[in-house]
Amino acid sequence: MHIQNYILMKKLFLYIFLLNLFFNSVGNSKENFFEKAKNKYDKKEMEDSKFLFQRNIVFNPKDAQSYLYLAKIYKYEENEKEEFKNLKATLLLEPDNEEAIYMLIDFEIEKANFSEVKNLNKKFKTICSSLCNKTNDIKARLKDIESGKKNN
């Protein structure tokens, strides 16, 4: 009976060890994908970074930063549909992400959706911390567009 308990305990220990090893490797891969993707992005290797950010999202679907970087990549590629989709995903996960809000404001200015720009700008003013200087830029761009409309 003691030998059976010993064998059972040994198997249990082995299973726990293997599970721990598996979960640690999955946890580390999440970080590695994001960091590798960010490094590729910083080197302007857009295709590789896009693949790695997408892969990171598979392992961590609530990673708002991966969606934000994908939006930046799609902006670079001029893929407006995917840029917009990823900005919305970022803001769904982090409603107060000031960089995503600013990018969405920029997107909406390009689409001449002024009412949405004004709503987003109000929110941006209340949450901004590092990009607050961009509010004057937004105002100036809106003023330029509105004055251009009046002159036409």
C-alpha cells in the first residue's frame, strides 16, 4: 500500500511540475511576442511586427497595446478599415487611452466627421496627461478645415 501511495504521489508531483512548466512558458511567450513585436515596429519592420502583435492578441486578447500598435501599422499601410477597427478595440479595452483617442480624432478629422471630433476632443481634454499639447493642434486643424469650407 505504501508503494502505491509513493507512486501516486510521484505521478502527482510530475503532473504538477509539467503544468507549472507549461503555464510559465505560455506566460513568458505573451511577453516575448509583445516585446519582439515592439522591437520590430521600432525598426520599421511592419510586416513582422504586425504578425507578432496579432500573435500576441491570440494569447492575450485583452492586450490594448497590441491593438494600438496594430492601428499604427494599419495607418502606416493606409488601411483605414483595419486602423479604425483596432482603434475601437483599443478603446473598448482602455476607454481612457489618450494616444488611441488622439489617433481616432485624427482619423475622424480626415473623414470630416466634425461632431465626432468635438465629442472625442472633450473626452481627450479631460483625460490627457502626456499629449495635452495636441489639443491646440486639433483646434487649429478644425479651424483650418472650417475656414476652408467657408471659402469654397
